[in-house]
Amino acid sequence: MPSMNADTLFRLLADPTRRALYERITDRGGQTVGDLTLFSGVSQPTVSKHLSLMKEAGLVTGERNGREIVYRTLPEGLEPFKHWLAVYGG
């Protein structure tokens, strides 16, 4: 997993669609691209692109389950944000 700095993480999660996908994966404990496409109302290629960026950032992981990949969030991916809040959050 790459080391993500807070600036990059803030930019990544500033996108409302990407943030909604992250929240949905977290709330449901795992989702496929198909699940997320139905939920979000955006195209499958767009969902896949968002997932690719989140995976590259260490926010999600994908595990093959038959013909599908189930995406789950990686809580440690939010560590730069948590650290920033600990320092500057009051």
C-alpha cells in the first residue's frame, strides 16, 4: 500500500461520488462494481475508475469472488487524515 499524504487524501475524498462510494462500501462491508453502479447511478466505467483511484491510494482492496470482485475499505488508508485531525483538529 502506498504512503498517502493528507493533501492527496483530501483531494481524493473531495469528490462527492467517490466519497459516497467509499461510504457505501464501508456501510455494507463490501460491494461489487455492479452493486456500486446501481447505487450511484453513474456508469460502470466511472465506478471502476473511482475504485481504481481508491485502491491505488490504499483506501480499498478488491478480492475476487467467482466472476466478481468484492471491494472492501481499508481503515488504515485514512491514517493520514486521522493524523492531520489529531494535530490540527483542536
